[in-house]
Amino acid sequence: MPLTAAIVPGWHGGTLFAVGLVAAGLALFAAIFALTHQRERAFSASVVYLGLGVAAAPVIALLGVDWYDPVADAHIGERLTEFAVIVALFAGGMRLDSPLRGRTWRAPALMLAVVMPATIVAVAAFGWGAMGMGAGAAIVMAAALAPTDPVLAGDLGVGPPGEEREDEASVAITTEAGLNDGLAFPFVFMGMFVAAGGSGWAGEWLLADVLWAIPAGIVIGGAAGWALGWTFTRLRDRRLVARSMDGWAAMGALLVVYGLTDLVGGYGFLAAFAGGVGFRRYERDHERNEGAHGGAETVEKVAELAVILLLGSSLTLSGLTVPGWSGWLLVALLLVVIRPLATFAALPRRWDWRARLWIGWFGVRGVGSLYYASAVVAAGVLAPAEAELMLWTVTACVVTSILVHGVTGRPVTEALVMRRRGLKDVRERPGRRGPVEPRSPDRAQTDAPVPPAGGE
């Protein structure tokens, strides 16, 4: 039996495993640095990690490593992205402190009920008409590109417990990203049914994938999150759980809630977000929330950056040419035309145009889109050529979105806010108890603020 590299006697040069350890350590240091200085830079940590992955790709090829292939290893990508998404959704739900009623939530409802379906219809029509895809594959691609990324939404939207960043614009972008990852499932399943052919699927799809799975995910997640908040509070009060373990306890609870929801046929993505919201509903005290949210946010960032690092390292020139000119045109249309116009038209007219423009621009495509694309490819319901075209088109959109939105996040936000700051920044609204106070200049410089939603 050959000896492993760790116990080979005498001189030896090590193995690829040692190279991998060095690379992982350097990547971890890069993540620590990028996240520590995220608020001081004009670009997000995701851009840094995508660049690291791209730089690692030729080294991996030079070493002859049998590396991750997005199409052949789609089942691996499915599981990795799935974990990253549910953690991000739970952390995003924990950030929300706004009441679960009132017109603060009207904008997210419009984004989900109007903008998301309009985006799916437009993208599916383009995929079928301009890219030559079958109807099923076009619907799947459109549904995969419908969700916005909850991680960057967390950077731009509402802040963590204890930070007052709960204006309507920030709530809208955070809530939309938290819910549309789960609400894309019915459209993905519709595309899979269409691609599989046959008839008689509409009734099953409506009952199982819409009328049951959506409410089941929201109710189970919200109730479980509230119950966990109640449980953690009492365990802490009795000193049965150390405060330093709050983050790990929250992660364990998230996995249980997600697994149970999936077992009964509900949407675990919705349960993850609703669980975070429910947890925050019970534990409104910021100090108590800090540990659980801090732990969830750390895992969220590490998981997201790991997926983006893997994404960058798996990019190839041959893969990026698969979408062709029509696929890359779709990327530009989705990010610059379809999403911004649909958002601008759907949001309330009482909002300042800068707020509508801000939300429309930051429709970031990220890990959720990669999850849906990988899951459908792994399911094998699409023809190989269509599966490859769909996955690489989604990949092209995600890569472009990470770069474009990651670089413009801070400057665009500050430009809109600073211009708005020269107008009227303290306003009265009907039904409010008092004026909405402007943020301090110091906060605007350090925390990438969002533009107020109200009109002049």
C-alpha cells in the first residue's frame, strides 16, 4: 500500500493537497481583508473573490487538476449554492425590523407581483424567440434569472440589528431579495413540466407547487423562527446556552427548519427567510439579536464568497462563448433595460424617482440564480445542448452582475443620496407619528446609505 504524502519518510515535495491548503489559507486571508474593508472601498468583496477565482483558473489547469465543471458537476454546484442561499435568506430575514403590515411592505409586494413576473415573461420570450430555445428551457432560464441576490441586498438594504436603516427603499430591496428566491420555484417547475412534455400537469403544479408549497414554507418558517426566538431567550435566561454559541444555535435551527419544510413539500427558501423574520419578531432587543445575527452573517459571507470563488475558477473561454451574441445581449437587456424599466413603472409614484431608479438598478443576480440553473441541469430534464446554453447564459449574467453592481454599489448609492440631500430630507407623511430624520453625514460616508423613498 503506498504511503500518503503526510507520512512519507525522507525528502519529498508534497502533493496537490498541500497546494490546496496554501490556496485555501490565502483565500481566507483575502476574505478577511475584503470584508473588513468593504465599507471603505468602491466595490464589493464579491468582485475581489471573483477575480481571485479567475486568477486561480489557469494555475489549476497548469497543475492538471480535474476541477469543477459547471455542467458535468451540476449536482455539486446545486448543493453548494443551496446552502449559501438558505443562510443568506435567514440572515436577511433577521435584518428586518419593520412592521409586517402597512404601506412599508407595499413596494416589496409590487416587486414580487409585478416586476418578477414581467421579468420572467420578457426573458422567456427572448430565450424562445431570439436564442432558439425550447419553451421549457426558456421558462427555466427566465425563472432562474428572476431572483435577486440576498447577500448584496444585505449590503445595500437594511442593516443588522441595532442599525437604523429601515426606510421604505431599503426594506423593499431586502424583502424582495428574501422572498423572490423562493417564489421562483413555481416558475422553474413550470418550465420543467413544459420541457418534459405531456399534458395534465397544470393541476398538480397549481396544487402542489403553488397553493401548498408557498404557504407551507412561509407558515412553517415564520412559526419556527418565532418559536426558536422564544426558546433561545429562555435558555439564555437560565444560562443553559452560552451567548457565544448564539450564532451556531441559529445555524442549527435554520438547518432543521429548512429540512423539515422540504420534507413536507414546502419551499425551504421561503422558510429560511420567514424563519429569520420570525426570529426577529420575537427577539426585538438588539443586544440579544447580535450574537445570532453575527454568526449567521459570518457563515453567509463565507458561503457566498466560496461559491463565487468556485464560480470564477470554473470560468472558461469556451463556456463564455456558449451563450453567443444573443445570450450576451439578453444579459445587457435584463440588467439595463428590463429590470430597471419594470421597477420604475411598478413602484408607487409618490416615491422620489431616485429611489425607484436605485431599486431598479440593483437587481443583482447571484447565487440563487446559479442554484436554479445547476439544479435543473442536474435533474436532466433538458436536452444537453439546451441545458448547457441555459446554464452558461445564467453564469454570464451572474458574472456580469457581480462586476457591474459590485463596482457601482457604493458610488451610485452615494450619488443618489448626496443629490437628494441637497433637497428636502426631513419629511412628514400621512399616518406617521413624526418626521423621518436624515442620516448623519458620517453614516453616509461609512455605510453606503440608501436613497429615501418619499417624494418632495
